[in-house]
Amino acid sequence: MSVPDSPYVLSHLDVLESEGVHVFREVAGEFERPVLLFSGGKDSIVMLHLA
């Protein structure tokens, strides 16, 4: 059970952001030259922010 006043409690969005960053790091570690495709849409802007 987590304590709400603890500095280690992450919000739902913080958890999602950390999972996304983890995925980027895993891909960057697996491939020699990873590529991020950018279309200018909402999904691309979020991916660019995480990268």
C-alpha cells in the first residue's frame, strides 16, 4: 500500500511516461541505428517529447 504524501508516488501520467521512455531505451539498445518517424500528428509529437 502506498502512502499518498510519499515523494515516491507517481501519478498515472508519470507512470505512462516512464514506461514510454523505457521502451525507447530498449529499442535504442537493440538496434544500431533506430529511427523515429515524425508526421506532425498528436502521436508523433508525444513520441518526440519522450525521445
